[in-house]
Amino acid sequence: MDIRQLRYFIAIADSGSLSEAAQKLNLAQPSLSQHLANMEQELGVPLVIRSPRGSVLTQEGQVLLTHAQDICARMTRCLAEMRELSQEISGVVRFGMPPSSSMVMSVPLAETVRVELPKVRLRASEAMSGFIRTWIEDETVEIGMLYTLQGAEHFVSTHVLDEQLYFFSAPDAWPLSTEPGAPVPLRDLEQIELVLPGDRHGLRRIVDQAADSAGVALNVVTELDAMTQIKELVARGSGFSIFAPAACHDFVESGRLVNAPIVDPVISRPVYLARNPKVAQTRACAAIEQLTLKVAADLVARGIWDGRLAFDPDQL
């Protein structure tokens, strides 16, 4: 059995009729029927049930169809990648980013790609980390940033950095006795009215786990799964929040928010760059991955992305 026969079989399944499939393939129907018969003989199972109303796949045929589609898709990607090797790196790379990482990463990465990879088109999409994990799994994106590898241990991943979480407030509503910028024990936030994402959000789970471990009962008065709206509420003095500094870099720079690192315990979260090992990595995707690490290292070095690198930038 060869790739041509698999493509013929896919055409039969898609058409629901040998005659219609033969027309689409520009092939004589008796010849297509013979190819099908040869496949059934080689595999030792019936693949198609023929009737006056058309052709229907057997259970065995459905199994073969799944494998045939996967094999043909992989072959198409393989041929495309082989053609790329003799040319300048090009193509589309779909990249999933959580909003807080996108806040600091998406623009400088896009600018860097334009300069260093002019024939590569970066297509960045924002979503919560859990959704991005699903996108990587179902191949909606080639690469994505995640805050946890739970349920994604099989992904090919690079630990990019660790972000410490901070407490945020409007400048004129600072509720603590210490000044902004001074470390704040988590217990001091126990009575503060917090605005946080819902419990499905990775950030919320990290905060809740740290609070439970420290025996601190946080006072969450509003839940919003929208980072921009949370920042706006806090900037208006309608509550306080906990974020990674990268998420609020724009509001801090404009003077709309002030912050302080949380301690006792320090709460941090990892940032991973991940892809699906079942999908052959294109040259364009590999190049974007390398550029992402370089941009991340530059942003950390310049203090724009507040975090501790988990890789050696000199090894890039």
C-alpha cells in the first residue's frame, strides 16, 4: 500500500461514491475499484460497503481513514518543509499567548520578526493558558506560552522564566501602612477587597494555593476573567488585585497603578514555551521559537519583563 492508494481511499470516503471519487481523481472507475479491491485484499478486511445509494465505510474503513488522513497530512507537511530547506525561511506561524505575556511580548516579537524573518508571518492569538494548551494539542497553533505543564507533560517545552506575583493598587487608594514598592506579606492582604480572575484561571489557582498553604483567607469580592477590565477597576480605585508585573506594565508606566512584591510566601509562576511533538516543526516555527527566547531575555535584561530567566541566553 502506498500514499497514492491512501489518497484514493480518502477521496472515496469524502465523495461517498466510487463514481464521484473517480471523476474528482480523473481516474477510470474500474481502475479505482481495482485499487480499492487490492487494498482490501492486502489488509484482509472489507473497507467499503457498496449499494445503489453510494458507498459507506465499514468500521475497519473508518479506522483506516483516520490513519490515512494523518499520514497524508504529515506527508504534505514533510514535502513543504523539504522545499523550505532550499529557500529563505518563510511561512505562517500561529502563536498562542496568555494576555499577561502578550502584554510585554507580542509587540517586540512582532517587530523583531519583521526585521529578522521578513518572509515569516507571525499570527499571534490571546487566550487563557488552558485554552492555549488545547490549541497546541489540536494543532490550532504551532507554538504557545503556558503557565503550567499539568496535562501537557508530553509537549516539547522550554522553561523561559519565573515571574513573582505583585499586589496592585491605584496610587491614591493604597491601603497598606507600608509604601508602594516595599515587600508585602501575604497575610497583610487578608482583609483587602480583591478583584481576581475566576477559579478556572491559572493565576487564581496559584494565588489560592499559596493562600491556603499560608493559612490566609483572601477577600475576593469580584471575579472577572478579563485582565484589561480588572486593571481598569483597580486603577479607578474599585478594588485591588494580584498580577505578574508584566500584565500591568502599561498601567504602571503611565502612573495609573502602583505595586509591591508579595512575600511570606513569595508567589511565583513559571512561563513555558511549548509545542506539540506530534507535529513536525517547520523552520519558520523553530526560528520563531529562538527569537521568542532572545526577545524574552532582552525584555528581562531591560527590566520590562520582571522575572528570572530559566535558561542561559548565551547558549542561544
